[in-house]
Amino acid sequence: MLARVVENVYWLARYIERVENTARLVSVNTNLLLDLPKGLAPGWQPLIDITGSRTMFDARGIRADEREIVQFLLADPENPGSIVSSFKRARENARTLRDILPTEAWELLNQSFLEFIEELSTGLNKRTRFNFLKRIVLTSQTITGALEGTMNRNDAYTFLMLGRNVERADMTSRIVDVRSAQLLPADAPELRPFDTIQWVSVLKSLSGYEMYRLSRRTRVSRTDVLEFVLRGEQFPRACGFSLRQIEQCLLALPRSAGVLDALAGVIRFVGETDLAALDQPGLHELIDRLQLHIIGVHNGIAQTYFPSRGGAATMRQVQWSDGVKTLPLFADAP
């Protein structure tokens, strides 16, 4: 299969997953603001940092209020991490792949994009945003299910799974990072119940609350949630599960030894970290380092299987990002 074709399949999966998870980020922040005391609520600026878009957003010279930030994350065509940009790129990649994708999947994606554009104004309205974002998540899951249920298990499918799980591991870490800021003062024990609300919101943003309770059978706690979403090997949106899925995909491909070595480093890094001992700055540093490791895996995939691009744009992005507060979303795709 041509490198250009598998690259487009890889990024098609990434963009579909990014649409879903960006909608989850905005939705969980909206709900969290309603649940936390007003003076302790994180506001909207953390979402800009989480997506690595601070420099781009600040260059606009606009106010960092709810309306402008939601517009930036949902509807800004110049922001490569926005939902509209990701949806558009997913559609364009699918259009070039119509000869290898099921017709039903292409038609569903195309129709969903057109409906999204038509209804975008409802996503910017505070009163109708929740249902709009919920529809985006369900639409993305439907497209994913259509591809999952109808594609041949060939190289195209392998790269589809690679893209999905690389993006999922990265975005799950970012959703955890929503809560990496210390919102509650240490000398206010009466506010401790709100700490639980933060971690429940993480689980719900990943549709993982019920699965957490089934596997842990205990109350929601910070360490247990981190263990579940970062190391879990049964929950599909956990970083640990996604990394193992990437490993299975790479084992099915030729010339994957170098990428497997990079992946082993990620798995080892996550597995050896003492999650219970992490304070909030330590958690944030962990997430930044995890994202650097994931970018390293992405670089290996790009350099091995997409030689026309060679991962050069990605390498520049890593060098620019190393040492800054939060890494940007990847934007080096066709």
C-alpha cells in the first residue's frame, strides 16, 4: 500500500478522535464550572494551555473569556486543533480514500461535517452547547464504529488503529491535565469534597465513570483515577490500553523495531512512575513528559512509513515545545 495512502488513513483516524476529544474537553470544563465554587473554578484559559495553543491565541489579541475561547476551540478555521479544522481535515482525508473506505463510512462522515457546519452556532450558545457537544461525541463514535465494523483487516486498518490510539493516548493525557492545576487551598478541609468532583469529571469526560466503579469498586480518589486512566489495560481510553494497542499494530508491520523501542520507553516511563507520590506540579510534569514520549512514537511512525514527509515538521515542533508549559497538538498532517 502506498505511503501516501496509509498516511492519510493514519491521520483520518487521528482527526476523528481529535474531534471527539476536543468536544469532551470543552464539555467537561463547562460542567466543572457549574460544580465547583465560583472562586475556585478554573475558568477557560486552561483549555488553551492544554491544547498547546497559547502562543497562537495570544497573537490574536482577543479577550480570554468564555465566548472567545469556545469560538477558538470549536469554530476557528485557523486553529489546527479546533473541531472545525479537525473535522474538515478528516473529511478531506476520507475523500481521497474513497476507493479503500466503505461507502457508508464516507457518506456518514461527509453528511456529519455538513450538519456540523450548519449547526455550529448552537455550539457557541451557552444554553445549547451541551447537546451540541454531545452530538459531536456520538457522531464521532458512530463514524468510528462504521469503520471498525466494515473495513478489511489489512494494512489500511492497521494504520487506522495506529492513528486512533496515538491520538487517544495523547488526548487522554491532556484531559487528565485539565485537572493538573491545584484548585483547592490545602488549608481548607471543608472544600475537600470538591476535589472528588474534579476527578469524577475526568472519568466522565472519558465516558469512564461506570467502568472505573466496576473495576475499582471503591470511591473516586485521585491516585486510583490516575492509575485507571494512565495505566489501565482494560479501559479503551486509558493511556496504558492505547499504548498496548499501538504495540500490537506495530508488531503486525515490517520495519517496526525502532518504533517499538520508542514505544517500550513510553510504557516503561508510565509504569515506573509513583503516581501516589505526585503532587500537582509533578503530575503536570509527568503529562508533559508523557506527551514528549508519545510525539517520539509518532515521529518514529512518520519517519518509517511516511518517507515523503519524514516527520520533519513534527521534529521541529518537538524542539520548539520542549521545556514550555504544554505541548501543541500535532499539525503536520496532509
